[in-house]
Amino acid sequence: MKEEEIVTKIKEMIEKMRPYLNMDGGDIEFIKYEENYVYIKLSGTCSNCLYQDNTINEGLLQMFQSEIPEIAGIINVDL
């Protein structure tokens, strides 16, 4: 899969996830895709959540990798 296709797919998947995070007062923003890593920014209640690592590594990462095996990991950035 080309990098442009991967970025498009990532953005589509984030839009599908957003309502679930919004229900708990959180949000997710795509920052970039670089060297097989997805950079995101969690905000709202998600930014301070004790389960943030679980959400990223067990939820988001598994979901991304199921559709885009090239993804090696997700990095939450503080901007």
C-alpha cells in the first residue's frame, strides 16, 4: 500500500473512532504518518485518562493493524 493510501485509510478509521471517544468527552486528531508510525493527539478527557496507554496499544493499534499491517505503532504527541 502506498503512503498516501495509508494516510487516507488512517484518517477514515479515525473518523469512525471519533464518536466513541466523543461519548466519553475525549477526541483524537491525526498528526502524521511517518516511518510506519501513526502520530496522534488525544484531547479532552482522553488526554489525562489513566487508561490512555491501553486505549492506544490495545484498542487503536490493534484496529489499525488489522486493516493496515504496515503500522508498527502509535505515538500520542503533546502539542
